[in-house]
Amino acid sequence: MHVIVAGCGRVGAALASALDAEGHDVVIIDREESAFQRLEEGYGGGLLRGIVFDQHTLEEAGIAEADALIAVTSGDNSNVVVARTARERYGVERVVARIYDPERASFFERYGIVTVASARWTVEEVRRALLPPTEVVDAALGTGAGDVVLITCEVPEDAAGLEALAASRPGCWTVAAVTREGRTEVPERGALVHPGDLLHLAVDRDRLDEARAHCAALTTTAGRA
């Protein structure tokens, strides 16, 4: 792919170096020439000094033929402007922008821009490192913060013999997969769970606490009800 990376900070430099090493045609843009010193030794892609959202700079970087643009400057506004320009003016198919403000991320994704909300991602990664698997969000689906999230719940002792899909609540959450003894599978209708199995649920983000409480209280009788 022909990829343009807007911003040669630590993230931009690492991305450009990795993509170049994988054989992609990369051009990285930054307004400070000294920023290019962050690129790994052996980087063979293009270097372009300029304002990332300037039309002439983008055209010199080959925006008209670009397959992807990644906006990772230090400012949300710059990232959004260059990302929207790439998407709307030049029709670049794959556009990713780093957004520090998670509340703005979902708004910009309405324009077809994939956003990485740094603050929320960092918080959830730290929580994954500190807390038990059943107390963290495994992944988010949808725009911005994610309208639907994936969580893991352990099957309690009282739920022995419960049908896996009976733990779902239509419109609120659904059982997406079950892990037993290190093997994860999508459950078939009628498949039963055992104490200690892990249920992987796709949950409406607004129902997170309710879904966890439901799993903790599961019994064979309650689950079938």
C-alpha cells in the first residue's frame, strides 16, 4: 500500500518504520525536520517537511494515490482535519486518526474515520493489567468508545448444567463464545456450561453492570427462566 503517516512523534515514527519494513510505500510528514531522527535506522520511506493538513503538502506526499492515511500528530484538531481531508476530498479508503478526547471520537467516526481514543484505550489497557479478567472490558465494537463491548464472566458453581445460550438476554447481551480448558468455541444450541467455564458476552455498554451481576447470580433455574 501507499501509506501517508501524518506526524513523526514516537507513535508516527514507529508506525512508519514498521510499515516500511513490511514492504509498504510510506511517506511521513512532520513540520519539524528534527522529528525524522525518531525513525528507525534503515527506514527507506519518504520524508516530507510540512504542515500535515496543507493541501500542497498532502499532494506532494501522493495523497491522490494513497491507499491509507494515519494521523498521529500531537493535536486532535490537526488529526481530524487531515483525516477528513483525506477521506472527503481525496477519497482515501483507509483513514485512521488518533484522538485524545474520547468524547469526540464517536462524533468523528460518523465521517468514516477510524479513531483511536488514546485516553480510553490507555485506561482500559491498565485495567486489563491490574484486574481479574472478569472485571475488565476485553474489546469494544462500534464507533468511538464502542456501543457494544466484549466481557468475560466465569460460570459459578450453581450454574452447572445451564444451557450456554440461556445466559443471553436479547437486546441487552448475548453469549458470543465459551472457553473451557483453554479452548474457545461458539456454543451450539443446547450446549451446556460447566462451573469454571468462561462466558464471553457481547454487551450493550450501558448494560455492563447489569450483565456482570446477571452472570454472578446465574443458577440452572435462574438461567432457564
